[in-house]
Amino acid sequence: MRMLLASIICLMMVLESSSPCKIMLTIISKTVNPFLFQAIVPAIRVKTAITEFVYKEQTRVTVVEGMKCHEKRWILKTWKKLGSQWVAAKERRMKLDGNGRLNITVFDNYVPILYSRMGIVCSFGPC
């Protein structure tokens, strides 16, 4: 019985590690301060477009697709405006994988916070 259970668990791990991810990111501004946002997925060599947010409650949606998205930690970055220049503000790193939706909210401190998610596994970071 234990061998059967171990075999099933191993099979599930192999199937999961070879499945593609498709994650819809919804980025929501909760600040009146302008900022830039970008998600970087090193495992599949994908960077989302750097997106500018200029008003509170502004929302943008982007989709990340690829194989083995979970192998390296994702990087969620923000930049803030200082005078006429954009400077790095905050960064969060975590492993994400799955097929579903993920809401990322940015408040006055410019930290990208994962709020609600469905069908997404998060590990090795501030989930």
C-alpha cells in the first residue's frame, strides 16, 4: 500500500512539473502616486511590459504563459517617480505556478502585494 501511494505521489509530481502555466495577472493601483510595474519570470525568460499607473483604482491585466514557470522565483518590481526620473521602489520575489488568476495590489509604499488568487500556487516568498 505504501509503495502504491509513493508511486502515485511521484507520478503527480512528474506530471505537475511538466505542465504549462497560464496566469492572468491583474495589477490594481491603490495609490494616487504614479508608479511603474513589471513582472519578470526568469524560468521562462519572460518579462511583462513595464506598465505605468497614474491614478488610484487604475487596473491593468496581463497574461504569463510558459512551461515550468515555478522553477525560479518570479520578480515583481515597482518604480516611483522622483522629479522627472523613475527610480526603483520595491521588489518582491516568490515562486508562482498554476492556471488561474492572481490579483496584485500596490499601495502608497509601492510594495506589490498578492491579494487574491485562484488556481495559483505560491511558495518561497511573501505569499
